[in-house]
Amino acid sequence: MTGLSGLGDLILTCSSAQSRNFSLGVALGKGEKARAAQAGPKLAEGAFTASVVVEMANEKSIEMPIANAVAAILDERTSVDDAIENLLTRPFRAEG
């Protein structure tokens, strides 16, 4: 994220329909299934890296609930609504 190109990519990913990851997120939010949302000419890198991030975190015993939820949605193991519910009802605890 350092430098203007990294910051620009982050802003684009978070706010522009021209971003493939953003477009995928909007499609999932509208209720499309992950496989259908990923079909087409646009390749969203996040769709392939989410499960890798979760795997790496698990290997290092790092808890990453949001990454786990994203990977589960993309693997169609859970719905967006269920993922949100599970994240919002997690027990409170100190993190650090």
C-alpha cells in the first residue's frame, strides 16, 4: 500500500465499479452465487487469494474472521447474510 500506485489501487478497489474485486463484491451483495458472479471476462484476484490468506493465517495460528467469512462466501459454504450474522455475533474479547 506504499506509494501512490498502492493507495490508488486501494481507493479504486473500494469505490469503483471498474475494479474487478469491487464488482464481484457488489454482485455477491446483490445475492448472486459466487461462481456466477465470477463468470465472465473479468478476473477478480481476491476471489483466488482469499482461501490462500486463510490457509496462511491458519498455519500461523492467526485468527482472521473476516477473511474466513470472505473465503466461505466465495467457496459457497455460506451466504453473505449468514457470514455477516456470524461476524456480528462473535463473542467480545481483547484482540491484539
